[in-house]
Amino acid sequence: MKAAVVGAGVMGLATGRALKHRGHDVVVYEQFEPGHKRGSSHGRSRIFRLAYAEEEYVRLAQEALGLWRQLETETGETLLELNGLLEIVRSLDQSTAATLEACGVEWHRLDREEAERRYPIRVAEGSFAVLQPEAGIVRADKALATLARGLDVRYETRVHPDELAADVVVVTAGSWVNELLDDPLPVKVTRETVCYFRPENGRPIPSLVSFKPDSHTHDMYSLADPVHGLKVGAHHAGPEVDPNEPGEPEARLIEQIANWARETYRLAEPEPVAAE
């Protein structure tokens, strides 16, 4: 079978690799250059976690963990760096502990003092941390390069499914999906801002999430960055945009992120060293 995949982010490359392993003839098309920053797969690190409120997502993440490990074994690359994920909460009901327990996933409750002893963080009085150890980051840029190995990836090639001489076309175009489909999907495109900081040295950097008050909805998130040490963002806080229009980091979000980072982490420098 001839298969075409439109979009060479992590979803498209993983799809292409899986199809090729099943013996199919695969071409992956990408409208931008390798490692471009216009989509949602670029960068040095992205959060990997098993901690979700819904059991079906936990099960999928457990399966994904095994597949990441398989990819590492097959390629000799280290793609996961698992220093854990912390949920900072005021009650267990705010965390994913119940779902993790139901799925047999290891988790631990850390009181404020223990969390601050292990990690360069500050936990507000009255709060504590839920630690999910099998979590941390995936090295996003390395993952893209690893998944692309051996694939026919045609970068800087903008295509439409109707043009392609393939038996099957898989569209993994992210923000551009509705430019390619006859029936639009309910996709909202936003431009998100992240900032980088230098934390105090000497202790591991876990991924960390906080929740909106009285809600099981993420508010802020942070994760390890291989260059600066710490990457921080506000969850789904960016403006709705046209993905074809370039943009800059939002000043209001840089301020929000910096204030949260100073309150939550022990930083070597209080201001962001970079933003994107």
C-alpha cells in the first residue's frame, strides 16, 4: 500500500514510522523546514506523564511509555528523562491520585517540607505535592530526528491530499488541518508563550503542574530544559491566531509566567533568560 502522511510533527513522523514497519510504502510531507517553530512539536523538551484525570488517557500513556522505551532500544537514543511529575494541590481530590491508583500507577504524597527538600521548589502553606515518578520530559527535538530516520520526509513541500497519488492519506497537520479537509474539525489555534529560567543548581527538575482554584484544570506548568534548566508556560492562555501569521511572545504572559516561576521555584536568576 502507498501511504502519504501530511505533516511531519511528532504525530506524523510516528505514523510514518509505524506504517513503514508494517511494510507499506510511505512518504511524509512537511510544509516547513526540519525543526521549525511554527507548529507544536518543536523545542528541546516536552512533558511526558502518566498523570491524567481520565483512565483512558492513563492507559494510553502507559502504552506510550512502552513504545518510547522500544524506540530507545531500537535506535540507541535516550529520549525520556524521568525526574517525575509533581501536582501541587490542597487536597487529593484536586490531583490525579485516584485515577493513578485505579490504573496501578505508582504515586506518592509529599508534604510541603519533603517536596522542598527534594526539589528546588516552593510549596505554599496548606498545599502539598503528589509525585508521579514515571514522568518528566521527552527530548522533543531528538525524538523528531529519531522518528524521521529511514523515512522519506519531503520538507518544505506544501501539498493537498487531493494532489497525492497514494492509496491512503493520513493528515497530521495540526493547526493547518482545516485547510486540508473537506469537513472541518473543531480546532482552535492559539499561540502560546513559554519562558526559560535558570534554577538553583544541584537538584533534579521535575515536571510540575498547578491547578486553577476549585477546578481540575491545569493553570501553570513547568518542565526541565536541557540548556537553561527550566521551561515554564501558562496552560492554554495564548490568543487565538491564524497559524500562517508569525507572532511574538505575549508580554502579559511573560509577566504572568515570571511571577509564577519566582513564587514556585528557587531560581538562580529571577528574570527569564529567554522567551518564545
